[in-house]
Amino acid sequence: MEETFLQRLFRKYLDETISPAELSQLYTLINNEYDPAVLDEVLKDAFSDPSFAAPEGDHDPREVFAGLVATIRERKKIYRLPWGRIAAAACIALLAGIMTWLWVGRPAKPNIVKAPPMHQDIAPGHDGAVLTLANGKQIVLDSMHNGALAVQGNVTITKLSNGQLSYTSTTANPAGVFYNKLSTPRARKTMVVLADGTEVWLNAASSIRYPTAFTGKERIVEVSGEAYFEVSQNASMPFIVKREGTDQRIEVLGTSFNMNAYDDEDTMRTTLLQGSVRVIKGSASIVLRPGEQAAAGRGGKDLRLIRDADIEEVIAWKNGRFQFSNMDLRTIMRQLARWYDVDVAFEGEVPDIRIGGFLHKDVNLSTVLEFLKNNGVRFKLEGRRIIVLK
């Protein structure tokens, strides 16, 4: 039964008809300790297809699969999605991220292509942030133990066991309102539970300014960079998110949405997952439904409505992944710069390369660069600087 199921999934991947759920099942099956004879038979069945005719230097299917399994066990963090008919049997690249099956002249049997060894490596980002209190005191959360960090008025700020920041008041009526700012440098991310129970995740190189307690008719916070919100419902006190330093704002009652407002991006994007929000820029406004996105350009550009947003790609960062759906190289490199705290330069014109796939964000930079190399990106690494070549 397992052999038939595995063969079916394998064939669906080669035919590029596999769904994301089936792709996950295929990865699980390949990664587990299954009978080598069964897995060997699956590969032989695929190689028997005339379209995979073997040239000189043919690899034995068992040898190919042994290398595949060894690579998967060592690097379980890379997946490549089928994006066009680039390789005849791209599942090896999908599952391992290192092996690539290439077309050479006519369709050819897969060969293993390895990236050159890297003499240096850069670790990925991790949880951490800097909390600036109302009096200007800064607390580097990376170095703090769990427990109470500070008291402002009658509000206690606590670092929880999972690294999150929480605000709790000892009385129903706060003794004054103090404003805090939570900032993530490059290569950091964090999460905070505001006084009203709203949960906010901050991506790298982002910040949120907020009161220690909400009073009045509105709950107002200011954001720069990228943040994901799960807003606590309170119909009598709408939740307002302002983009720092602009007239752009998002009005919320209770909902889940993502806001990407980095200064180095041309467009601010607000993507709704649940509930309802109104995005306002100057005199223009858009009310979003779940699955929709509002795109606000810089300067005098008006708001645009994108009805079928790629939700998985939008919130991949929150779920610990990079996800690229036919994404241009410049956008990808901006994401890598923030997460690995590196600088990126392009030698000449930016290569017209678009990439589809996803990677876990807890891998070293060398693994990501391997992934880019397998997608045709040429580069060199000088310290913490990536130079993309023409």
C-alpha cells in the first residue's frame, strides 16, 4: 500500500500536478525510514520512462537515492517547488535542495551538482528585540531572563518562557499611559501581547510603538517594517495601525492581518486573513475582505486592491519560512539582507531571474545561497556582503 502511494506521489510531482498537501506527504515519506527496496523500486520506475534516457556517466538509482536520503537527513530545511519545466526530475532538488537534475541537449538522466564549498558562513536570525521604555531606558531582550522586566504605572512588563513580551495591569484603571517602543534589528524577530490582548509579531528590521494601556475611544499603535496582527475584539474601541511617519492607517475592529511597510519597499501592502479592515491613504480608502490585499504606492500613488493575494507567501516569515512565488531577485535579496544582517550589491544590471520555492529560515546563509545557485543566481560573498553577478 505504501509503495503504491509513494509511487503515485512521485509521479504526480514529475508531472507537476502535485498539490502542496501531497508535496508535504511526499517529503514525509522520503524522509522516514522506509524499506530501501521499496524506495529503490520507485526510482527505477521513474527512470524507466523514455523521457529520462540515461547518458554516459549514468548513476545507479540506488546510489542516487542513497545520496538523496543522506542529504535530506543532513539538511531537512530546504524544499523546492515545481516552477515551470526547468528540470526533468526536479524532486531531487525539491527534497534535498542540493541535487539538481538538468536538461543537457535532449532529456538526460540526473546528475548531482554540488555548490563549491564555502569558506565562511553566516548564521540565521533568531528571537530578540530592543524594548525602549517611556523614560528612554533600553532593554535588550536577547540577554534578559524570563520574568518581570519593568513596571510602568500599574502595568507590569513580563518576558514569558516562550520569549514573548506581555503587558498586564494590576487594576482596571491604569495610573497614566506610558508609551513603549519594541524594535527588532536585522536578524531578529519577536512577538508581543499588548495590554488589550492583541498579539503582534514583528519581522526583522521592524518596530511598533504602543501604549502600556489603552484608554479613550481608539487603540492606536505605530508600525515600521513588517508586522502580523491578531487583534483582540472591542467594537467600542477600534484598533488603529499607523505607518510611522506617513498618513497611511489601518482601521480594525477584530481581525488577523499582515502589514508590510518597509522603507526600502516601493509599496506598503496590507493583507487580510480574517475579519475586516479599512486601509486609508490620504483621501483614498479600501475595505478588505479575507484573502484580499491593499497596495499603497509611495508619493501620490493611490491604493490598489489585489483580490487574490498569496496568503502563504505573505505570512511565511511569521511561520519561520522564506516563500517565493515567482518572486523577483531584488525582492528576495532584500529579505535575505534583513534576516542574515548582510548587505547586498548588484554588479551591473539586476539579473532577470524569478524564483519559486520555500526554505526554512533557521538554516545558515550558505544553504540559502546554494538554493539560489541552483536557480541560476551567480554571486560572491565578501564578509557580510553578497555581490550578485551579472
